[in-house]
Amino acid sequence: MTSSDIGGTANTFDGSAGTVVQAGVVQGDVHINQRSWDPAPVPRQLPMGATGFVDRTEHLKALDTLFASAQDSVAVAALAGPPGVGKTALALHWARGARKHFTDGDLYVHLHGHTPGIRTEVSQALGTLLRALRVPPEHIPVDLDGRSALYRSLLDGKRFLILVEDALNADQVRPLLPASPGNMVLVTSRSTLSGLIARDGARRFSLSVLPAADSLSLLRHALGPRVDTDPYLARQLAEHCAHLPLALRVAAERLADRPDSGLSDLVHELDREESRLDALSEEDELSDLRAVMAASYRILDAEAARFFRLLGLHPGPEFSTPAAAALTGAAPTQARRLLDRLTRAHLVERVRGDRYRLHDLVRLYAVEQAREDGEPGEGDRAVLRAARWYTRAAARAQRAEHPHFPTVEGEDEGSPLPEFATAAEARDWFEDERANLLTAQRTAFDLGDDGTAWRLPASVYPLFELHRHWHEWRDMHRLGVQAAQRAGDAFGLARNRLGLGDAQWLLGDLDAAIAAYRAALEANTATGDPWIEGFTQRQLGVVLWEHGQRDGAAEAHVGRALEVFRSSRERRGEAMALLSLADFAADSGDPERALTDCASAVDVFDRIGADWSTAWARCTLGRALTDLGRAEEAVGVYRSAIAVFEEHGDEDSRAVALIGMGGALAATGDPGRAGEALRAALDYLHDHGDPRADEVAERLRALGSEP
């Protein structure tokens, strides 16, 4: 509010708001420029803690002391110890009691450092955390340093509690550390994380097995008076569980399902299992836990036991009910019933909604049983069923997002595929399953299913392009090239080399892109696929033009693409080639030719209903109109393109359109509105460390406006 007295005017504000404008006298318009994404609500991501938590009193007090130091520095606690010792239980117990002090929220990420399956890469973990902070995927930088910097910026001046589970080493954790006081990080790991202690000032909390009295307390909390009926047998049971909290909880759950049984039944059962342990029984920290797992596993009927051990072979860290059905060959209703049963038995954990996972140690045990009890080759067949299902499901997501892109998903395994009512649903599915897609391809390749290994990347790469997962996209195509070469499949080789060229192009390696496109053309000579030839020729021309070659070679390649597309009636390809020729003409100072070619491209895109492609063509159209002195008309063209890009969630293309609109507005003599458009684009480019930001900033300065 504003108050006046004899001494002057005081401009103050009470309350909270996303945007506040304070001014004395305002003449003319007021324009407010904001980020294109909203700040996150308070995230509360801590998983549910274990019931019946016991002991660790000294550790809890030490964590309280460390928390006090978070007022002046970033407090980092490294909870280290063997598997099953209760590191996560301790972290969650303390964190849930302390979370009220962290007013901005708590974050959680699992790094799978010691999981039998795929490990979470640091860049992927940062992407998960940034999405938890409501940063849209298109705003997340591609490179690790950019992601880490944005993450630190968002946590600066805040009070967050971050739980990082199952770290492999200090290098995996360091980029996840905030830099400002008030934040606290809990890290669990089976390693000592010496580098984190020495270099980053973390404090180590070493955990060992529970004392005997606390082991009995944990069992008593779960089983009640049965534990005190025969203290000797209770102590034997705790010893068989190696006093590991996880093993004790599994044993308690085993007995809870048998209320009429005494402790002696399970103790004797574990005695028999011990005799069957392998050479690691006397040395390995998992030996007694393996016996406890066996006690729960052996009471499963044949159907549930097979289902459980095959789940351990799933190629990724999490899975849905349809994926579990494809893996095991079960019907979806049967898979759902078995998942519910195994969840109740604490052999499977429900993460959220229809997402499940196996605890690391449970997964390891399931894999062992698949090798021991499964039929010869059964495990490999199951994994390949899952890989082929992911390939077909991803192709369906791709068609929902980009219906004009031809997929090559391969044979139908018969398992139901997900349905996508909207492109947004397909994009959400892709983000949930992206890690599984990567692992499914690698697994298929390792097992010799080269057809699946090259088809998966060839079918879905526009999803990786749109979401800016360009490094993963490139790596998938590299593996796809190897698979196609090993299979002797010229078509698969050409498709993957084309996609590899596109990924290299967007990553800025133009020489590598040119080499990939030329290799794609060579591979396609044995196939003669017009779609591959047309798009490879078109892309080769575009990249040569960007590379600075103005000797006619670029135009010749795109001209050849246009011929191929027209002769094969590939309408979208025809329009894309026309659009490239329009761009070349605009760059060469021939706006009349640019306008003609671009108008033809827009007409084709409109006829086939390719609204995103139409919007992209309108950007070139707006440029040609501006160059011809029809800037007012160009502004409207750019606005229509921006609306489509916003509907598709394509922030990168939106930024390009904003830059063009800024130029058109400047040409109309409206530097104020031109500056607004350019600053909106600059926000996005800065967020992603995009080199185009320098050019846009210079244009703002030329308008007399600070970036």
C-alpha cells in the first residue's frame, strides 16, 4: 500500500503474491514478464517409514546435533552399513520426525548403486529432482553441470531435506548436494563414501546389526506375546536373521500369516534351509537373510512362485501391472492378483499407483531362484517378452504424440498394450518408462535379440527429441546400429543411422551428423526405402547448410529429397523439404521465393492435419513476411504458431517463434513489445544454457533494452 505524509511517500507491501508491481506514477502500459513455469508446491516425497522402529538412539541424537549445524551450513549425513541393516529405516524415522523443520519440503531419490538392475545415472537423478520441483522437462538442461546448477539455484535460500538412497560412491552424490545453509541431506549407502566425508564435510553414521534385545523388541512389536512364550526360540530366530532389521521383519511377516504356528516351526524351517546354503553361507552378509527369504518363498504356490522369481528379472527398477503381465506371460487380471498377494507378503513393494518394485535384496533372491528353480531358458524368454512389450508400447506412445512418424515395433507378443487418449498421456507414460526402455534395449541386445534392439530406438526417437533426452537418444541409436549390423539388417541399420544423425545434429556435432547421414544413405541402397532416403537427404542438406556450405550441395540434397517424397506420395516429407528450401531462400535474401515455398509447405501440412509441423512452417512464413515489409501480418502468424507449441508443451519451438515475433514487432516500430517477446525467449534459453541466448541478448541491447 502507499501512504503519504509531509515527509514523502512510503511504498510497502504486506501478504504474499507471485508477482508484485510497485510504482509511483505510471504512464502508458504495464507489461509483466514471468517465467513460463510455476513454482512448485511444497513437495513431501519421503516414503513410508518402517513400523516398530527400535534402537539407534545414539544415531538419532547425533542426527539431531547435525541438524542444528544446518542453520550455518549444508548438513550431510552419510548412513553406511551392510544390506538389510536398517539404513533407510533410520533415515526415514529421523526424517519424518524432523520434516516439520524443513518448511520448503523434502525430496527423495533412489540411486540404485548396489541394485542388481540398472543404476540411476546422476543426470537422471537430477532430472527426477528437478521434475519434483515442478520444472517442466523442456526446461531441464541437457548436460549434468546445467542440471546441477539449476538444482542448486532452486534450493538457494530454502530449507529442504533431501534423502538420497543407495549411493554407490561420492561422485554419484556430489552433484545432488545443495550449496546454501538451511538444507540437509541424508545419504544411505553400503560403501563408506570416504570422498564425501573428506571433501564435502559429510558426517558418517556407521550402522551394524541390532543388539539381541532390540532384535527381540522388533519381533515383539510385530508378533506380540508369542515372542515371550519361548525366549530361547525367539533368540534363535533373531540369530537366524543375523539381527538384520529387514530379515527380522520378513520373518515376523512370515509368522503373522500363520497365527496358529509357534516360533519353533519357523526356527526349524530355517534350520533346514541353512543346510542348503552355498559356499557363501559362512562368509556372505546375505546368508541368513537368504534363508529367511527361502522360508517365505517356499510357501508360495507354483503360480505365485514362478511369478515372483520372474519379477526379479525385470529389466528396469520399477514396473507396472501390464509390464509384469508381459514379463511373466500372465493375463493382466492374474498379474494384478499376484502382485497384490506378493505385496501383502512384503516381497513386492508398491511405489505409487500402479508402479511396483522389489527391494534390492529381495530382487537378488528372486534372481537366484529363477536360476535354480526356473526351466532352462525361461528367464531369458521372459526378459525378451518384456523387451518386446516395451518396444510395442513405446511405439504406441510415439504414434499418439507424432502420428506421422512410421514405427517398426516388431512382432506382437499378445500382451495388452497401454491406451493413450491424448498426446499428454503418452508423454507422461514415456517419462515413467524411459529408464525401462533404455534397459530393455540393452537387455535385448545382450541376449541376442537384435531385432528388438534396433527397432526400439528406430520407433520412438521423436519422444526422446521432444523431451530433450538427447544423450540417451544418441546412445540408443549407437546400440541400435550395432544390433542391426550384427543382424545384417540393412533397413534397421539405415533407420538407426538416420536417427543417430538427428541426435548428433541437435547435440551440435555437425561433422558426426553428416557422417551418420551419409552412412544411412549407403545402408539404404540395399533397401531402397523412400522415407529413409527422403529424410536423410533432407537432413543432410540442412546440416550442410548450417555447416556453412553454400556451394549448391545443400540445395541439391533437399531437392533430391523433394523428388523422392513426391514420387512416393510422402506428403509430410514433401512439406518438410519445401520448408527447408524456404529457409535457404530466406537466408539467401530471397524472401519472395521463401514465401512461395513456405506457403506450399503450410498447405500440405494443413491437408494432412499436421498441426505442429504447420506451426513450425509458420515461423519461416513469419520471417519471409517480415523481410517483405509485411511485419504486422507476420506478428499474427507467429502468434498462431506459439499457441500450437504451447498446446504441445514444446518450449524450445516456442522460444524460436518468440524470437521471430520479436523481430517482427521491432519492424513494426514497437520496441517495447519486441523486447517482451525476446525476454520471454531469453528466459528459456538461459534456463537451458543455450548458446542462442547471447544472440538474443545482443538483439535486446540493440533495441535499447537490457537483457
